[in-house]
Amino acid sequence: MNLLTSIVSILIGIITYVIIQFLVKFINDVIIPWYQSVIYEGRKIEGTWYGYEAEVKDGDYFPEEESRSTIYLKQKGNKIIGELLLTKQPSKEACRKLFILNGVFCDNILTLQHRVKDKTTMGVGNSIMKLTDGGKKLKGRCTFISSRNWSTIFNTDEVWVRKSNEV
């Protein structure tokens, strides 16, 4: 009888642990983001953006004529997730690489971490962007390590322009 009681007690403990972990994950992944999106009063940056490498002169950003990436952002409160589809390397050669984005948008500043979605290749980066021009542009800098040259850290000035029908 003692052995049976011990086994039942252990099983009840394991089941209780699993239920508590499920509830904690549900609260953190569903309830809290939903609540934050309901009470969030800041700017919305969710949607499609087009990324351009830019040249900065006297604090002004002058983007290239051709977009080199398309960015898809989703927002819950100040939490940002999304994807970045890179179509042109900073060296101007064509490519097609998908990055997963995670970050925070607070006080009109977006900070993002990038990582390559394809697990067979490498590439990581960070962006810090400021929302400008009445919410139509994000301007800032991207720092990244390319899969082609893992020993070098690259920096590019960037301008992201919101898809025109999403302003």
C-alpha cells in the first residue's frame, strides 16, 4: 500500500506540474500580449515595409532607388515579431534570404534582432530604427554578420518605408 501511495503521489505531482506549466505559458503567450494590445496607446507599426540602404548626409537619410528587402511586422502592444526578406546584399548582388525578427517598439524607437530562418546557413543582426515622417518611415542602422564573411561585422544605414496603403 505504501508503494502504491508513493506512485500515485508522484503521478499527481507530475500532472500538477504539467498543468501549472501549461497555465503559465498560456498566460505569458496569450493573456498578457492580448492585454498589452488592448491597453497599448502608442504608434502602430504593424504591416509591410520596404527596406533601402541609405547614405546619411548632415543627419538626413538618402535612400537608394531600389529596395533591397521587404519587412513584414506584427505588433502586440510594444512587442514586435516578423520576417525580413532580403533580396539584395549590401554588395548589390541578388540573394533571397529570410530572417526572423523579434523586438520592442517603445517611444518611437524600434529595436530588432534578426536571425536567419534557414538553419543550414548563418547570419544574425540587430537594427535600431526611429519612426519618422508621421509614421511613414523608420530610419536607423543595421549591424550584422554575414554568412559569407563570419569574421567581419557590417553596419548599414537604412530607411524602411511603409507600404503606401497601410499608413
